[in-house]
Amino acid sequence: MNPAATLHSPLVIDVAGPELQAADRRRLLDPRVGAVIHFGRHWKDRATLVALNQQIKALRPDLLICVDQEGGRVQRFRGDGFTRLPAMRALGELWMTDAMAAMQAATACGRVLATELRACGVDFSFAPVLDLDHGGSGVIGDRSFHRDPRVVAMLAKSVAHGMLQAGMASCGKHFPGHGFVKADSHVAIPLDRRSLKAILADDARPFEWLAGSLSAVMPAHVIYTRVDELPAGFSPRWLREILRARLGFEGAIFSDDLSMEAARHLRGAQLGFADAALAALAAGCDMALLCNRSVGDGSVLDAFLDGIAAAQADGRWRPDPASEARRRALLPRGAAPRWDDLADDAAYQRALARVRPLAPQG
């Protein structure tokens, strides 16, 4: 089946390891798959990563190859030439002494991050984090730039600008803000009991201010109990009414990982992975992620793909050409640099000189 025949490839999956297996190839050829996400297990060295990405693109040039490469403790690729990026809190701390230097450093971080990824065949990183640092969230913590939404917006926009300089799109996360709740949505169901007015006036402000700048947004697996009984990533009110209509965001919306604990508990019921993806897409997501289900025999991932195919066949899910256009808009702009040429890339080297003092290397 021609991938273009669906008019929409909304699924983001992973592959089992650093080399493609026959089962990986079969899944990537599913026309409903539109992106691949890498994790630490896909990293051995640069040569292996480049080869893996070349194999993926040989199968499907239209696939978007993604990773979480934020900096600090969320950096999947380390060593073998990859620059150790600072936690974003370091940029917020620099802001407090020299705001302009912090913005320059943030732009440099974005440029280095994106340049190095693109030189290894990665198209897209889920960055920057727009969550506010309220001080109580362990899962966010130093991934946040600052407590002040104005500082977060300015530094996040600078990081996104640096990524764009390297031809890479950006993704603000986790809408409308994960930093206020203490529970980790990977293992629990966080509840935020603030009013819509309070959230929009504080945590959601960076998303409002950057609605015209960000290429993509990822909603939080958090239930904002005074706004909707559904987690934000499954809520038409949050995604269609607030993010799209009220804040004016026009880019792509990714669900967060559907394998997380908070992802599938909807109105007291626990959904299967395929039904959770369908709920996210119906709520307004353009793309639905299911991570870390390719390992082992991969039967869970196969059942997931079969479930979406069945939903399309019986009319429970219909492809959305507008969503597909938003997905394709995230593919990189311009030719990717060669890693061996980075030593002579003056702009990259200037950015690197600003980044290295902010994080210990090695």
C-alpha cells in the first residue's frame, strides 16, 4: 500500500534497536506510521546512528525521525563528538545576571543541538520545554528554564530560533503546563485543581506568546480538574477550543507517549493503546506516540498498528489531510550538514563556544 494513500500518517513508533530488523521494516512501511522516535538504546556511536537513519529513510523518505534531545538529563545521544548540552535551568540562572547573554546562549544551544542531530540524520527534537519551575515537580525540575513565564518564553523562543537556523522545527511541551503538579505522569495521574483563568495567566502564557513561533506542541498527560475531566492530550476543549481557537496555534500537535500511566485512564476506564491513540486524534492531536513497544516480540506494537488499520477500515478513524500537511511541515529545511564539515562551520563553532562553558563536557 502506498503510504500516501492514507493521506495521513499520524503514528509515531520506535524500532527495536540500533539496527533495523525485518519486523521494524514491516512496521515502518505501514502507511499510518509517519514518524520514528529514538531512545538511548538506539545509541552506540555516531556511525551506527547514521546508518540506522539512512536505513529508515531508504524505506520511507517521508518519515520524520525524532528524539528527545533537550539538554541536561534528557539527552539521548552522548559522547562520540556530541556536545553535552546544559539543563535549561542553567540558561534561566544566566538570565538573572545577564539576560541578553542568556538569550544568545539559548540560541547557541538550539543551533548546536539541531546541527549535531541533523548531521546524524535526525530530523526533529521534542524541544524546548515550556513548563514553569514551580519547585515541586521532579519530572520537570531543571528541564524548566525558570519560574517566570516571561523568562521561559524568551529563552524558549531563542532555543527554537537556534534550531531553526539549523533547519529544524521546534516543539513546545507540555501544554498547558506540567510544572505545577508534583506527580510524574509516567507513573501516576497528575491532577491540577487550578482554574482555567489561573492556568492561562501563568503556566500557559509561554504557549500563548509563542503560538505563532513554535512548529509543534505536545500536551501534558495532566487532568486539569476545573477545566475538563480528560487529560489535556485527550481533551477537545484544551486542544481545539483553547490551544487552536483561543491561542491561535496552527502547528502540529503530538500526543505524549501513550504508554505512560496517565495516558489511557479516561473517565475511569483504561483504554488499550489503539483506542487511546484514536481518542487523542479525535481530540485534536495530529500525531500519536507509542514508545518502547517494539522490544521483545513486538506483539503489542503490532496489535496497535492493526487496531488503527481496523479503525480506518470501519470508519472509526478518517485520515486528515490538514494534519498530514502539518506533519510534513516538520521535515527539515535545507540539506543536512556533514559531521566532518562542522569543524569548518563558523556559525556552528561560534555557537559551540557559547554552549561549552554552560555544561561540563566529557
